Amino acid sequence: MNKAPPLIDLSQPPPIPELGLSRAVDVMRSGWLHRYGETLGDRSEVSLLEEEFAAYVGAKYCVAVNSCGSSMFLALVCAGVEPGDKVLMNSFTLAPVPGAVAHAKAEHVLVEITSDLVIDLADLECKAVQSGARYLLLSHMRGHSADMTALMELANKLGIVVIEDCAHTMGASWAGTASGRFGKVGCYSLQAYKHINAGEGGLLVTDDPDIAARAILHSGSYMLFDQHRSRPTDDVFARWKGVTPNYSMRMSNLAAAIARPQIGQLRERARVWNDRHDRLAALLARLPGVELPKRPQAEAYVQSSIQFRLRHLTEAALARFLDGCKRRGVYLKWFGSTEPKGYTSLSGQWGYLKDAHTPPATLQVLDRLCDMRIPLDLPPEACVQIVHIVGEELSAASDTADLTSHA
Ligand SMILES: *Cc1c(COP(=O)(O)O)cnc(C)c1O
């Protein structure tokens, strides 16, 4: 049994830049951790973050909240989802996405994905027509973008409002347009493992003044919404301020102070992540039986993780493979596990859905899907070592599977 120490900790989140550290200390010294204050004005760290992020993605408005889950919930509610409404969603995503739909008291309509891990547009049309759903919460899961040109054409034809979950696509684009700027609302996460690390946090962007005003009021602005720099005019707030409950989902100035300097680092982070991803992908593609999703030309991805399928392995062989890799420090996540583990789960395991199931085509894809996080500090040479380990464990697991199946 090989007990080599781990090469590298694949779960290492991106570090906070020095400027973030010093601003965080300034905020703590000042005591002004809450984003509002009668005398604070509109230059709080959160307000500046909103303004800077809106400019970064080219949106009219940005509202910062305490998580991406909160931003998706607010996006649904402010876009008009009412209890009992149906919301389409791709069935390959993370639990906060169905959670946001449940939070809005809406009903989930699960849509299949393709073997390239993106929403299946034919099934989207079929489920939209069948269910009559008028909303789509589209998760660009693990950084894979569907053909957004075709998707928006279809959504417009069917009269569907699109909300994008860009937890894994901050900094990415499709045909030159930033991820999150196709739909009515784009939602981003500042959780430690996303592209900007503030520990926790969410950003909602939109060009729609009513959605922005409602999101600001719902997020918990009290009557201090004029302390937002990125906001619609007072007449829009006049329509909503008396009738919008305060859900207290604010971001703190501490999180914003940490996040702000990272916007300027996104381009360099993307370069490093993609370099490591592309090295890993090229090496993995040479291993027998390893299938990687195809990446369309129009997609400018930011891959802070990598996915591959091992269709040729039996379930037992796959379990051995994952175990063997883990023992050697290569921690791979697996979406096909019958028990939800760590961050990963299948839609069939979301028991709060009216009809919890994993759609058949999606199950076939996820059944043998491996997923590896790419830490920013992964040295280029480590890519070779990682794929070497994957290759060795793959052949060992395949051999063992043969033996057990003949036993
Ligand atoms: C992390 C994540 C979210 C939610 O982000 P939080 O900020 O943790 O609420 C949503 N969607 C996907 C795909 C994610 O990975």
C-alpha cells in the first residue's frame, strides 16, 4: 500500500491579498462593520464593492448580500416568482440552488444535462412546455457554460425569465459577454472556494431597476438605501419601500474589505487556473478510458476545478480508484455516490422536492463523473504528478475489478 504524503492540499482556498488584510484591519479598528450607519454616507466597503463589481461585469446595479444562496433567493423573488410557481433548473448543481427555489416556496422542474455537463436545451424546451414554467435558474455548474446564444433565443421564444447562478463562472464569458449578463439577474458567490474569497458573501447584478430596488430593500437596507452607490433612483424605491419585508441578508464591511482587492486579481487568477486546468486536461486525455467534456470555442472559461468521466469502470472499480487516489493525496469527488458526501449530491437526494429524482440522462453522466478542485497554488509540475497517480490508480482499479468480477 502506497502511503506517500499528500503532494499538495487540493482544498487550499485562495489567500487574501495584503491590501484586503490591511483594509479589513482598518474596518475593525474603526468599528464600522455594519454597512449602514446614520452618518456613514455612501462610501462603505460594501457600497464600494457593489459599485466596482457592477463596473467589472458591465451591469447597471449590483447588490451585495451574505451568500450566493441569498442572492439567488432574492433574484427569484424580485423577478416575480411566487409561492407555487414552477422554476426550471439543470439537475447538475450544488444544494444551495434547489435550496433557493425551496426558500422562494416555488416548485422545482428538473432539466437534464448533456455529457458535456451543461443543460440539455432540447429537454429544457420539452420541460418548459410540459410544465408551463416561466423561470429558469440556470447553474453554470463547475464552470461549464451552455450555448448561451441558443439558450437565450429559446428562453425568449418561450417567454422564460433566466436567472444565472455564476458561483463557478465569475470572470468567465460566452461569445464575449460576461457570465451573469445574459439573464435578467446574475448571482455570484464569495464563499472561500469560489473565484473571490471573502469567506461568505453573494453578489446580485441586474439592469432592471425594480429588481435592484426590491433586492436592496429585501436584503435589509431599512430606509438607508441611499447609502448604496449602485442603485436606481428614489422614485423606484418609492414603489417598493412600504411593501417590501426586510430579510436581513446584508454583507458586512469586513467581507467587502476582503473581497474588493480581489476583483483586480480575477484576470491573473483565471490565467493560473486555466493553465493548470489545461495541463491536467491534456495529460488526462491521454489516459485510456478517461473522457473530458468538450469545450466550445465561444466559451472563455475560468476552470478552478476539473471533471472527467470513467465510463468503463464498474462501480466497485470506481470506488477503489477514488480510494487509491485519496490515499496518495489526490482527493477526487464523485457525483454518483448513493449517499450525498461533502459538497456533492444528486437531485434524487433532495428529499424536500415534490418529486425528488435524478433524471435518467443526468444520472448516466454523473454516475461515473470525477471532480477535482484546482488550488491556485498548485505548481505546474504537480499536474504531471497528479495525472501520474490517477493513471496508476486507474489501471490498478481496473485490474482489481477484473479479478473480483471473475471471483
Ligand atoms: C457555492 C455554490 C453556490 C452557493 O454559494 P453560497 O455563497 O455558498 O451560497 C451556488 N451554486 C453553486 C454551483 C455553487 O457551487
